[in-house]
Amino acid sequence: MKDATKAAKVRAAAGHPIIDADGHLVELGPVLDDELLACLEESGGRDLRDRYLAGMVKPFDTSTALSDRGDPRVREKWLAMPSWWGWQTRNVRDRATAHLPRLLYERLDEMGIDFTLLYPSTVLALLDLDDVELGAALARGANRWLAGIFRPYRDRIAVGGIVPMSNPRVAIAELEYAVRELGMKTVVVTGYARRRLGGDQFRLDTFGLDSEYDYDPFWAKCIELGVAPLSHSSHLHARPTRSISNYVYNHIGALAASHESLAKSLFLGGVTRRFPALRFGFLEGGVAWACSLYADLVGHWSKRNCVNILDLDPDRLDVGELMRYMERYGDGAVLSRLGRIRDFFSRPAARPAMLDEFARAEIRRPEDIRDLFVPNLYFGCEADDPLVAWAFNGRVNPMGARLRAMMGSDISHWDVPDMTEPVADAYGLVERGLISEEDFREFTFLNPVRLHAGMNPRLFEGTICERAVAQALAKGIE
């Protein structure tokens, strides 16, 4: 293997398949445009087609997204600065690979990847549409096209469909079409739905707490079809702290912020309690946010559970005893206002109807948090992210938890200058002593299997990984 890439050498020495939990293609705009327009005319006629052409939301092309930053609307609406450099230009072979499925397929061994779970790039923008009918039709067209161009390569590539989530009925319909009609095995959902509050004001509905709709039928359908929903959403354009001039400012933490909002909503909304078989993935935001969230949930419950919260109940304050301290230790300003101070502390508490904010998740002990968080939630990480080590550090994570981080190559996107580097970068974490060989096995093989085969044990049948996955499942990797 003298001339093999380092990634190929890592794979040869690994003793297990390398599964890429989050690779990407970059859609060829002229081809995609024709497919979308044809599908719109087929499903809704020229009216739907013209509605799309007249709208602002299109497949996101970083090359032209910058537009005119001198436009007064940028400052009036505080429009977040986008990138203009999303795709590779120096490495033309990699750029071609981002667009051409057959070239990607031929290069997987060179990249050290046995199997890649691949997701689109530009059409992810179509998930953020207020127009439910148009969003559904666009998702249908995108999924039909994606399934078709990757159908010959299913033994090593599973391309994910897109499922709009603004309405659970529409989400279920597109999920069923993608899985039953197109044979897709994975789907990307948006991490939120915009709900208009009047004028330009909106909130983000995260499908768990305080949701506009009941999304339980959608989660049930995911389980029925054996598909793990995956979020690839960002708060880049929605955060109040966005910048109109600096994309780096906007990008850092944008995915993690979106993922954390969604994960909190699903967990505290009781989704993982009601659907213990559901596996949910958060792609490209790393895992450090999840380690922090997990520790925060444990910490908050320990001090604010349904028993301990009563120690903070204002109505339980012994005002008489408190006033004795005021009389003994208060200065002149206090002593001259004792009556008003007593009235201040005697006011009845504005008690909420639900005192136990963990009630939907039915948390009775800290282990319940671990058992509803760790096996249900999965986190796609950049291959060179050193904070991956935190996920596997049971000495730091409460109750010795090992969170389920997965290597996402992110091939085709700007942060991968060479497609042969991600697997080598991931193994670099072992070489630097940040994770162990067993951690690497979980990161690059077992955790993607737990996520996807945990929902559908037959998902890897007919793929290059079939035998290794079957052996892992037979050993009870859960």
C-alpha cells in the first residue's frame, strides 16, 4: 500500500468498516432546477411553478448568496452575512466529486470510507418555507431526483431525502413517499418550523415543547418505517446576535445552537420517553454542546425536581422569622420600612400550573436522564474536532455516560480541502491520545450502526457493510 492515502491505510488497519455518518453532495444547479420545475408543474400546474419562481427561497448557492450588501434592506432587516465560498475551487477533482455520484463512488476507497450516508446541500434551504404546499412539492421533486441519481450506488452510498416539518401531516406524507416509493433509508428534517407572530415577527417551533401541532404521529411513523430523523439545521439567520458583515461570527455555534434547542425540546417535551425506540441524529454541530446539555439537565433536575423545587416556593418562606432577623440586624433604612418589607415578603407566589418541568419526560431519578438521552440521541462531528474526546470521557460526563458521537466527513463542503483527509484526521485523535482505538471504532462504525440499524436492523442489507453490521448487532452492541 505504498501509494495508498493515509485514509486508506487507516481503513486497512482498522479491522472494521468506516461508516461516514454525514457526507454531502453539491447539487448541479441547472439539472436540479429543471427537475424541480418539472415536478412543480406536474403536482400543481403553472400556478405552483410561478409561485416558486416569484418567491425568495431557492436552493442555496453560496457563489451568489452574497448579493448586494449595500442594499438598505440588509440593515433594515439585519440580514445575516452569508458565505460566498462554500465549495472547493482549488481542488478541481474534489469539486467534480462533489457533483458527480459515479466519481464519488469510485473514490470511496481512496477516502478510506466503506459506506457513506450522504445528504444534499443546496436543497436544505427548501425546508425553511412558510408555504406548506410549495414546500411539500419541492421536497417531492428533490427527493425523486436524488433517489434516481444515486440508485446505482446503493451498496456504498445511502442518499438522504428531505422532509419539511412545518406540518406533521405533510411531513408524514413525504416520509412515506421517500421510504416506500423511492426506497430511501435516511431523511433530513429541519430543526424547527417558523411560526408567524404578526408582521416580521416569528418564533421557532421545535416540535416538542409548546408546539403548534402534535408531532407524535410523525415520530410514530419514523419508527414504523425504520427511519431515524436527522437534523441539519442552523440558527445562522435566526439568532438575534447575527452579524450583517461577518459570516464567521454567524457560523460559529449556529448549528450547535439549533441542535441544542431541538434536543431540549424533544427531551423535556417527553418525546424520548414516549418513543423509546426512536433514534434522532444531529448532524455537523459537534458533540460538545450535547455533553454540556446532558450535564445541565442532570444538574437542573437535581436542584429543581418536583421535590427540591418546593425549597424555593415563595409561599413556604417563614416571614415572621425573617422579620426577626430584619429587626435585629437591619440598619436605619430597613428599620424604618419594616411594615412595607413584611408586606413585600408576604405576597402570594405566582405559582405555575405545572411545578415539575421534567414531568413530560417522567424523570424520577438522575439515571432516567441518562437512559432517555444517551441511547436516543446521536451527534455528527467533524473528523478533526478535538472535543469528540468529551463524548467518550465517562470521568467527566455524569454517571459515566458515553455520548454517541459519529464521524461526519462533511465531504464536498468548504471545511474539507481534501476529501482523503477526514478519516485520517479522525484517526489523528487516537494518535494524539485523545480517544482510544475502541472509541475510534464507536466513532466511525458502531454509533452510526446504533443510530440507523437501531431503527431498522435491515438497513445495511445489500451494502458492503452487511456482514460486519450483522455481526455487531448479533453481539448486542446496544
